[in-house]
Amino acid sequence: MTNQLRKGIKTLKLFYINRLIESGLYNASDDELHSLTLSELQTIFKKTFPPKKIQSM
């Protein structure tokens, strides 16, 4: 089970890192970006890509 959690966390971190690189805010060679924790990446991601509000009818 712990290996699945590690793999899931690594996959999620890579998703956030790749999206931030694609946005142009970070370079792929930026070591600081790769050293951030999952929580730190989530915070940056949420600030960069705020959730869209659903309009009620």
C-alpha cells in the first residue's frame, strides 16, 4: 500500500510541476520547483489556476 501512495504522490507532483512549467512561470531546469513538497505545489497551483466558479441558473 505504501508503494501505491508514493507512486500516487509522485504522479500528482509531476502533474503540478508540468502544468506550472507549461504556464511559463517556471523553467524545466528550475531545481527549486522540483524540490517543493506536494502541499507547496498545490498552493502555487491553486493561486495560478484558481477554480472556476459554477454559475447557478
